[in-house]
Amino acid sequence: MSQDTTISLKVEFGGGLELLFSNKRSHQLTVPATVPKSTEDNATKQADITFLIRYLRDNLLQERQELFMENETVRPGILVLVNDTDWELEGEGEYVLKNGDEVVFISTLHGG
Amino acid sequence: MADCGNPNVEQDALMQRRKKYDRTRQCVKCHDQLGNVVIRHAVYCKGCFFPTVVGKFRRVLEPSISKDKSKKGLKATGNLCLAFSGGLGSSVLLDLIGSNYFAAEGDAGHDWSRGRGGGTEHPRNEPVWEHATVCYVEVCNAIPGARDRTEEIRQIVSRLASYAKFLPLRLEDAFDHAWWERVGRSKPHGQLFVDLGHQDLLLSIRNTSSSPVAALKAYLASLPTQTAVPTAIHNLIRLLLLHTAQLTNSSHLLLGTSLTSLSISLISSIAQGGGFVVREEAQENWQPDSTSSQKVAVSRPLRDVGMKECAIWAWWRGLEVVGKENYLGGKQGIGALTKGFIIGLERDYPSTVSTIARTCAKLAPKEASDGLCTLCERPVQPGVQDWKERISIRQFDEKAAIARSQPGLIQRLCYACHTTLTSPSSRGGVGQSAIDAVQLPVWVESRVLGSDEMKDVVAEFLLDDED
């Protein structure tokens, strides 16, 4: 069943971060519900925000990866909200994505 | 204490991830709702977040308006000047000022906790400032590849701050006599030039026809380090804003410096020799000249509000943040390095960033200043040149000895500005003759040539236009 194998998400960018993503603030995405744990083995895990960040880098990011990611997570100065709640309350990158989630990435470093 | 296991025995032993918040997910204010945001380990729900930020904002701003809060409410002695860069902090500043001090009755954004009792004629309901001006300094001519964003900023200001008049400036105004006259100052007799290649920073007057843009570019190009250029731009913006505040009869100049950006500028300023004026970096009272009765209080009402709080505020309030031009320059400049360090620190140890600002607020110089720096118009540490001469290794230069009679800028600079203009280590490879004299900002001319004695001395070194 497609509902079990994929997750629909709304991803938004703010604070100038949208400039790296085709200057589009809001994106509707469908991502796999289960993803490989790492590139080295076949073990899997449920799709989490760490996976979403990599997915955005590989599929939506148009330029300057270093302004979005650092050490496999978002660059310092980028805030993440999951369903209007700070991701620090939700386990940060380990938050398991659910169908209908809204994830917002906001840069605090627009320009200078 | 968290047990991280023994990495010698257990291969996968890792330190347990530490939670970014204290105790529970409940809001620390209402103890009722689940929290939405973590601010320096404390959890707030969305409903409590807004009054918390407003409270921090007012706690900093209102004592600078009036020490004793009477029943009649706050009343400033002059108008309000708001600095706007297009960045996050200044966008939040315009929104907070608008919703707290210029809101019309019925505005959704107005905080009615201040009350409106007593009718519209009641003195309590008089505006704190009669008029507000939003001032933007366009820096495109200082940054290669930057575009002029004045019109874009004008439109943003009309949406964010309809209560204020928009007043655009350009960075090159700092070298423009026409602007100097517009701010009510008398036109100097010529342009004041400084020889940055000479150790005494010799001064001369020239009558040149070069444009303010050319003068700005020459000034920035003559600076010795990657650090000096952004510092010089920052200083020019600061002085342009201060003189504009004076022009608009403003008693207050408000900057959108957040706690995070204040910590960055404090560390960066100290690293560049600005330790003596560390208090002024947070808050200062500026006087156009010693005879003037007008004072401008420079305040940073967001200095207790971190960048994260500003970003969340802007997102939840739906503010449009256009961003500001990045003039920090190369990655190896002190400003850029400090910013990278503090932003990383804020993510991993958020309380440490506020500790920087709190610690700096406790610092005070051992001795009082004996004058103002002609370039940055901030207090000068007494005896700084004697001390600098004692610790410097200099080469004897015959020409320098002959030029002793020619006045120099060196005695009129603070330690930080002297360091910005001259950096012996990096200048080492550059021949002194390779650096041409450059025009100084108009306020330096005014301060140096303001005294008749100096005017006569410098006038002896009147040079013809080389252009």
C-alpha cells in the first residue's frame, strides 16, 4: 500500500534560505517511509529529519551546499520547526517523519 | 552524570545525547501548554513566547527613555531614529516598535496590557516619540558585485513601518560635502587627506574634484587588512546614522542588534583593540560636539533577545526579511571568524552567548577618557600613543623626521582606529611610497579643522589637485 511505503510532507524555507531552493518557499514532497541507515550496509530505519536534510540536499538544493549543511546536519544558524515546534523538543535529527508533517527551515543569517 | 560507557570495552559506547531543554516539555511560564520553542534551555509555548520577547525588549529600551516612569507614561525628549539594514534584527525591531509604541487603536498587533484608560486625550496616551524615521545606508559601492537595494528596502519599510518616514543614505555620503551641509554643518574649505603610508599619518588639505564614490573606494582600498575593511564600513555606517539622528532631532537611535550579534561585535571589537569602549559597543550617548546640548542615546533594545528568538518571532509574525548585504569580507577577517565561532557556540552552548554580553556589561575602564577619536567619535584611552610607541619597533626614516612639523592624525585616533588604519605586520611588504594619501570622512575634517589653530597648521600643507 502506497501509504505505508511513502510519506507526504510539506517543507518550507524562510529567512532567505528559499534562495538556495529555486527561490520557492513551500514544497510538497513525497519521501520513502523506510530508508537505509547508512550507505555501507543494508540495514534500514524509518525516515527521520536527518534523512530529510540529505534528501533536500540531493534533490532540491540548487547551489552552495555549505550554506545549508555542515557535518551531516543543518548549518549552525538554521532553525528547524516540526509542525510549528522547535525540533530541539522533538529529538532534532532523530524525529521520525509522519504523514502530513510540516517541516520549516529558517535561516538566521540572511546576508550579513 | 550521564554514563557514556567505556569506549575501550564497548565499541559503540557513545555519550548520550543531552537534551537541549531543562526538565519537561511544559512551558516554563504558564505550566499548562506543551512548549513550542527552546530558548537557552527554557521551554516556551507559542502564547507565552510573544510577551516574553516584548518584556525583554521593553526592559532594555524603556529605562533609556526615562529613568523614572511617571503615571503620565513615557515621553522622550526628541524624535526616534531607527536603523534598518534589511536583516533579521532590524526587521524585528521595526515590528516591535510599531506594535508597542505606534499602534493605532484597534491594531491587532498592539499590546493592550499597557492600557488605554483615561480616553485618547489622557497624557498617558501621548506618543513616546512625536516622529519616527527609518534610516537605511546603502553599501553597494563598497562591496564588489553588490546591487543597489534602496527601492526594495523602501517598499519593505513602507509595509513594516508605515508609522515612520523613510530616509535612505549612501555609504559614500561620508565623503560628500553636500551631505555634510544637509545635516546642518558648514562646508569645509577643502578635503582632508591622510598619508596612510607614513607612521604619523600625516594630514594635508587638497582641492580635488573626485566623486564621493571614488573617495570611498580609495579609502577602503587603502586599508591594510581583511579585517580593517568591514570595520571601516561599520564605523562609517555608525557615524552616518548618528549624524542623521541629530538631523532628525532624534533623542534615540535604535539598532536591531540581537544578543547574538551583540556578542559577536563585542568579541570582534575587543579583538581589534576596542576594549576601552566595550561599554559603548552595547550602549552609548553621543553628542555631535562639545558645545551642543543635543544628545543621541544609542540603544539596542534587542540585546537580550537572541537571534533564534528573532527568527522565530519573524516567522510566527509573518515578517518579510529581505536580508542585508554581507560586508564581513573574506573568511579570515576577525569579524567573519568571530561570527562563525559565536553562531556555532550558540547552537551547542546557547547560554554561553548571553554570558559574553553579560560579562562585557560589567567591564569598565580603569581611567576616564581625555577626548574623542576623530574617526569613530568614541572615547580615547589616555596615553595610548605613548604606550603604542613603547611597544612598537620602528625604522628610522629621515623623511619622517623632516615631516615632524606637518600635523598628523595619529594623536587624534583611538587605539582601535589606529589599528584599523595601520597594521605594521601586513604593511611590511608594501613600500610606503606605494600608498597614496586618501581622503578622510567629512566629520574628521570638521573635527580636525574645527579649531583655528589646526586649520592654520594644516592649511600650510595645502596641495594642488593631482587629478
